[in-house]
Amino acid sequence: MNMNSKLSTGVLTLAASLALFGTNAALAQTGEARVYNSNISLAEVEAAQKAWGEALVKISDDYQSGGLAKAKASAVLDGAYGYKLGPVLFKPTLTVEPQTFRTTKEGALSYFVGGDANFPKDSGFALKGWKKVEVSNAAVHINGDVANTMGKVSMTDKNGKVTTVDKTWTFKKDDSGVIRIVLHHSSLPYMAN
């Protein structure tokens, strides 16, 4: 491609972009369409991870001070996870067959607070006296309105014992611009015998 062809292609691309911008701006002024940036930023991902950790500690504290925090945990799940977007791919750390994978809110709620006869082996992971959660990402991959993270999450309990898990999350921004967890995989680090 010669220089004139490249210049012509660039001018056409710029003209098309300006025309599209002008159309969107005109629609936005008339109220026919709303245009917003649905891309996820690193700051939003890190804020969502921090909020998840804070919610875990809050549920644990509420349980320690006054009993079962099921209603609080249910509200946290509604706010953090994308159950309205479809099944959430949830594989928590301490689940066993045949209920290793949880794709419903009920399965996740039982994992966090227990008390569901349909999940008799759940003892309530969020009720274990957690006092602090730290996230250390190995990497974050952002692609438009979806972000994937992988790294370590360290949770400190009321006795100062630290439990560290390997965690992978996928976040998706919903139509309201809220980041939701749509994949949550957690496991204990491999220990060689």
C-alpha cells in the first residue's frame, strides 16, 4: 500500500469515526440513546475485590456478635455476583463432591453461611471469624466489559491464623454499569508430599 492509499484509508476511518460520534452525540441530545463507556478499569476491579473481602469480614463479624448473618450474606451476594446475568460459575475452596460446583445463589449462600438442608456438608465459610482479607493479583486481564484476575487471597481469622487460597475471578459490567462476579474459583495451594 503506498503513502496516498494509507492517507486515504486513515482519512476515511477518521471521517467514519467522526460521523459515528456525531450520530451518537445527536441521539444522546434527543434522549433516544444513552452512550456510556462499559469498559472495566483496573481501579474498578481492585475496588470490587476489596469490597468482597470487606463483605466477608462483615458477615463474620455480624455472626460473631449476634448469630446467623444469612440476610446480610444474601444481600452481599445480590450486590457482588451476577446471578441476573446467568449462572455464576462458583467453585469455592472447601466443597466436596457431588456439590463442588455451585451455579445458583442458593448454593453460594449455603457455602458462605450454611444452614441449607440441600447442602448438608456446608458449615459456613464466612462464619469462621475472619478479620482481614488481602488480595494479591498475579495478573489482571481486562477486555472491554470483562476482567479476569488470578492470584492469592489471604484471610486472617480472629486468632491471627492466615489462610491463603489461589483465587480466580471473572468480573463483568452489567447494563447498569455495575461490576458483577460471574466466575469465582478458589482452591488451596498445591502441597507436594
